[in-house]
Amino acid sequence: MCFSCFGGACRERKGTVSGENDYLCRKKCGMDRFADKLIAWYRRHRRELPWRETRDPYRIWVSEVILQQTRVAQGYDYYCRFIRRFPDVESLAGAGEDEVMRYWQGLGYYSRARNLHTAAKAVAGAGAFPTTFEGVRRLKGVGDYTAAAICAFAYDMPCAVVDGNVYRVLSRYLGVDEDAGTSKGKKLFAALAHEMLDKERPAEYNQAIMDFGALQCVPSSPDCGMCPFAGECSAFRQGRVGEFPRKRRKPKLADRYFNYMYVCAGAYTFIRKRMPGDIWQNLYEFPLVETEKAVTWPELSATPAFRTLFAGKGILSVRPVASGVRHVLSHRVVHADCYAVELSDPGAELPGFRRILAEDFDKFPVSRLVSRFFSLLLKPINQESLIYVIE
């Protein structure tokens, strides 16, 4: 096997190891054993996961959507729970959105669940799951990665799956110094992944390279001494493993300040569904006053939004549930406080809010933040924590 490409001596080499031609050059020099070694590693170390035990495109689709922004350890239980309730595309298509969102609760990125539900209705209406890459790709919310995964794992099509793990493995192994988040980078990595793909064993190869990235070629401090590719890996040979893949500059996160109030009127509480165009679309929440900065209770109760919300309502007591909670999302940070507010009139209504029995709250899909606050509300009340009491 020729390793001269790593040192720049290969006569076929053109430029640096940062383009597709460089990889093709190395492939000519004997890199075609990559798939064999990778699959051999996989057969020894593969994770036993339920979605790997099926060729059902629906179940593979559900698993891939869940795992798009979720670690396997967290997504495993969600997948099992989701499939128990919605074992096939027809059962998902026939469910109401609130129920679907309730089963998705805690996974975040809720547009995934809405798109999954919408696409399930389209598949059920068509009478069968699409069997071509183009057909799968047309489903709402399905991009190139998910379509490739479904087609490779369900139909054994020669489609290369390119996720963060694959970017990392290829970037280090080939020494690709290109940002995978750019248009140029995505195109390059897609081409390289296709070239590296074992066209005879696409399902097993794709699972292998993703597991390799998740278990062996991990983001931080990989155990390169135990890596079967240590002698061939460009990044390792150069002592630059930590530099690959190229890190993208993280965008500045916007700060938002939420002040939630769990309002009780006797045995009842109040919730409202969040509107489209903002975070947590179509999820339920407590009454909320958003402010431009963190505020104290006296400052909050003096805001016009608070006064409008509780106009004509007698407040019996208020107690803090949590304060200064920092909830990080992809492009923003929510700084949240929560108060429990008890109204003096058990028959009170809040305009624009749904009045429900407090014991039924857990039947509604909510964000992880609101769910966390509700869990805190279930703790015994410390009377000394009351900050506002009507005598």
C-alpha cells in the first residue's frame, strides 16, 4: 500500500488533501481497503439498536428523524415509546397533532414531529411508502441525509449517509480542511462519502461509519492508539486530530426573558397554545409575560402585560417556583422565572386561555422548560416562600 500521498510525494497528487481529486488519488494508491477494515471493526463493536433490526422504511424513518438532533442514548427510549404508540404509518397519520406532540415532548426541535406527522398523512394517503430516493426526498421534512439513510437501510440502495460523525471520520482520515457547514464543504463531503461508500454493502457500511464516528473517532480526545486506521489517518500522522473537522464559528445567541405564571383557580389552571412563527410552535404553556431583561416580582407585576392579564382578578397568593433558569436553544437562550399564582375566585377565567383541571395538565404537549417547572410545582409548598399574600 502506498502512503506517499501523506507526505506529498505521490506523482498523481495534485494540490493539498482538501479536494475530491486528492481523495481519488489516494484511492488509486490503495485506500480501497477502507470499507473492509471499517466493516470488520463494526462487526466487533456495533451497537444493538431496535431500528437496525428492521427493514421497515417507516420505523427507520422515525428513528432517523428522532436522531437528527438527539444522541442515541437519549433517543432510544423515545423511539421505543413512539413506536409502541404509533407502530405503523397509518396509526401515526390517524393521530391528532396534540397527541403526536405529547409523545415527542422533551426531544425538542418540534418542527420535526409536525413534519413527520404531515408526511405520514401523505404516505398513508398514497397507500405505500415511497421506494425511490426522489420519492422519499419529497416527503415533508426529509432532506438528503434522511432520504439516503432510509433508502440505504430499508432498500439497500447505494446512497451515502453524511452526518456529523461521517464528516468527522472523513475529515480526519483524508485530512480535509474544509468547513462542512458551507455549500462548498457539503458538496465536497457528499462526493467523498459517495466515493468511499461500499456499493455492495451500503446499509452495513453506512451504519459502520456512523458508529465509528460515535464510538471511536469521537469529537474530543479519541483513542487513536486503538484505531484500526491509525497508520493511514492523515490527521493522526500529522498530529492534528484535534483540528479536524474545521470548527465553525458559533453564532451569538439571542437572549429572551420569560416570566411564567402557573395560575390556579380552585382545582383549575390555565394554558394556551403557542402560535406559529416562534419557538415551541403549537405547544402549550402557562400564562407568560416576556420582558426585555430579567425582572423582580414587583417589576413584573407593574408591567402592562401583567395588569392586562390579571385585570379584575383577585390574587390570593404568589410564590416563586424557580428563578434564573437558563434554557439554551439552537439560536437563543431563554432566561426564565416561574411563579405560582393563586386566584381568590375558584370560578375565575383568563381571556385567551384554556381552563383545565390541574390534574389534566400532563395530558398536553409542552416544552421541556414548562415541563420542568410543572415538576417543581408538585413539590410540597414552603409557606415561608410566599411573597404576596392577601389577608
